[in-house]
Amino acid sequence: MTKVHFRSYIHKKMILFPQRIDKDIAEDDPVRLLDALVDNLMLDNVYKLYKPSGRKPYHPQMMLKVILYAYMNNIYSCRRIESLLKRDIHFIYLAGYEQPDFITINRFRNRVKKEINNIFTQVVLILAAKGLISLDVEYIDGTKIESKANKYTFIWKRTVEKNRAKLQEQIRTLLLQVDDVIAQDNAAKTEGVEFTAALLDEISKELNKSLESAPEPKTKEEKQAVRTKKKQLKELEKKRNKLQEYDQQLEVMGERNSYSKTDPDATFMHMKEDAMRNGQTKPGYNLQIATENQFITNFALYANRTDTLTLSSFLESFKSRYHRYAKTVVADSGYGSEENYLFMDIHNMEAYVKYNYFHKEQRPRYTPNPFSPASLYYNKEQDFYICPMGQHMKRIGMKRSLTSNGFVTYSVRYQAERCDGCPLRGSCFKARGNRIIEVNHQLQHYKQKARELLTSEEGIKHRGRRCIEPEAVFGQTKYNKAYKRFRHFGKDKVNMDFAFFAIAFNIGKMCRKTNLKELKAVMEVLLVTFRCSIQVYIGYLKPNKSFYMKLAA
């Protein structure tokens, strides 16, 4: 039998001069692009977060590379990152054999939670420099993502207000029962007026003083009266504390209708992922993103579950990030409101934003209701409508309304002259008297303008593109990336966590869109292209012009 010769196998042998760490990493591996990209980021503000004294910390560049590469590979646990730093060649390469523990990794994330947004902006500008995005168009959409908070820790505004009103009556009744001049006077003064925790605290102190200054009880009846007063005083203090608790809950809640005890920034919302199919609400955040070529160009988290009320502030966040508004905004019907159309009109944006019933109007078999105000003939010069029977509907006044955001809308009211005996009355309307319609002319104008844009050739192109822009990003985020639930408490930490995710998402998408054979050449010219892009954007930058001038130098 021929003897078989094997290669030498000594798995515990010592190497005097170790080989390069990246010897076994392919030249076109995404980890190399991440390494080169982070090396060229401006992290001066991150360096300022560290103190010059004390033990030497791990380098922020190394920590940032390790965390971003973990997020690129669907790894969000600090303990899992700590484990991979000891056995994964890619993590060892990025860390340079450094092995920070999970506590250090988590502390670094919390340390940079205010600066991570600036890093995200720099990455987006690099994408613009490479020509992958233009920052001229925003495809906007929102989704609800569940918070880490327990789903049974809810506080509802309606319940708090109801219990607080009951408590007010209980306090008033208790003060009337207290056999003391101070309490009786306060109960009489506050008749029909709400008690406050400060007022109850003042009453309690005065009652305590009166008890302490009272003579020592001698008879059995006097002792019983003192015990009764002390019991009533204790009950009053208990109700004061409860009232203070209700006031704090309403203060935390603000304009919202609910919040979670363990995560006060989270609001209870209906989620798309409803396993029980019972419409149960869960604590979460309304995540709004803007995309272009499936890159995330902007994001923001809101406690408001209605998309309509978030658009104007979201567009402002884009301006604060890039110091200019996008030229084109594309969104679905959840954003079509007078306030949003007006905001985009003022800032010269092309609003490819759908309104209610737009899809219904585009159906081949759609027939408009001949009795709706939108179908009636309107004489703009003389300001009157004509009903289907030929009657003039004259203007009789205006109606002022206020939205949840505080935006004021005005609707004009028109009334018909003679509706009695009209053969179309049953089909037209069924109320008593003459028909009255309310028309918001400004909203009708914006709807007509949006209809023309959406049905144009460019509008059809944007409508088709929108379906594969933010929707695709949400699909990749929730299912491919397994990012279905936040892992932190508080809006600032949740915002930090998603900023890390968005940066990693964009870098991963950049790696896939870039020709891997040319990846090495791309890394060599990355810094040059980034500086050129900054020079292009200097024309738009005013507040941070000196910072970006430093980048372009």
C-alpha cells in the first residue's frame, strides 16, 4: 500500500511574524469599501466627545467600522458583535485585533447618538458625489415600527381625563366634609374651578398647622374628632399625589392620545403585523423616510401616527440636513392635504402627491356623483354655483376650521334658494330646508394642480417609481434585514439606532450597485469625488459653510 503524505498540521504552532490580517479577504469584499469610506469621514465632532485625561479609549473610527459592518450583516446585538470580534476575520480586520466588550460597544453608540446624524449626511453626500443620487427628488412614505416597550403598559388620554374629573369631585366633596374653616373656605372658593396639586399642598400644610396648634384633646369625643381630622388629612394628601400623577401623565402625553409607561416617547398605534388579527394597538413610532434609487436620503421618527401631519416637518428636516429643499416630492394619498400642498407651493416644489379618491377617479368605470360640490358648475366671476336643476346657490358665509397641527382652513358656504318641491331633492340631499354646500377653493385648486401633474407623462413615471422606492426599502428593512422592532427605549436612542441602520443600509446598497471589479479604483478616488461633491454643495450651504469648506480643502 502506497503511503499517503499529508501537509503538516500543528494547530497550536506559534508564528513569529504574523501574516497580514486581510490576506484571506477578497479584494472586492464590501468590508474594504466600508473601511475606506469611514477613513475618509470627518469625525472631528466625535473626537470632541472624549476627554483628554483618563484611560485611552478605543479609536472612534474602529468602533464605527465594526458597528456599521455588523448592521450591514443584520447583527444588532452588542454581545454578538463582541463574540464576532474574536473569531470573524472581517471584524478582526476592521478592529485590528482590538476586542472591546459589549458594554464598550453600547456606550459608544450612546456617546455618538447626537453626531450619528451628521455621519449619515456625509455618507449621503458621498452617494451624491458618485452620481448614485441627485438629492433633487424625494420619494416619501412611512411605516409603523414597534417599540421595545411592553404592549400592556399603556396610558390612555381619555381614561386619564375621565379619572381626573372624578378625582376633582372627590376632592371637593372631601373638603366639604372636613370640619375646618380653612377647608370649607377653599371648597367654596373653588366651586366650579379645578383644583391643582399646589393648592392641595397648601391646604394640607394649613390643616397640619391648625392640628398642631390645637389644644390637647381630653374627652373621648375630642380624641375621636382629632383622629377623624388626621384620617381626612391623610386622604387629602393621597388624592393630591394622585392628582399630581394625572397631571404628569397629561404633560408627558401632550397632543398624543396615549403613551407607554416604559417608553414615554412611544405611542400606541395599529401595526401592519397583526398576528392575532384583532386590531390590537402596540407602542411604536411612525418612521418616515425619503429615498432615491432605493438609497435612504432622509429619515425622521414621529409619535404622531397620521402621515398627513408629518410631511411639512419632514421636508424641513431635509432642508436642515442638506440646506436646501428637494425640487420634487412624490408621495401617496396619505399626505394630500391643503396644509402640505401649500407648504410645497410656497417652497417651489413639484408636488406629485396624491389626494383622497385620486385612484378612484382613475378607474375606467368611474362615474362622478353629479350632486357632489365638485361636479356642480361654478361661476368664478360672480361667485355662485348652479345645482343640477339650474338653481343658483349663492354665497352665504365662510367656515373656519382648525387642524391638529394648528393650521387654519377656510371653506365658503353656498345655499340654494328653493329646494321645496324639487324632483331631484331625494337624490340631491335629504336634510330639511334648502341645501347648503361647503367648498374649500384653495384645496380644490391644489387638487386640480396635483391631478394635472400626476396624470402627466412625468407624473406617471414618478407614480410607477414610487412603488419600488420606499416600499422596497421597507420590505428589505423588515424582512431581509429583520429590523422589525426597535431595541432601545426613548426617541433619541431609537433615532440613533436607526441612523446606524440607515448608514449601513446605504453602504451595503452602494456595494451592490458598484461594479465589484472596479471597487479598488473606486476606493482610490473616493476621497477626491467626495471633496468635489462638497464644492458643488457649498453654493447651498450657509450655516455650516465653514465646516464644508474645511472638508473640500
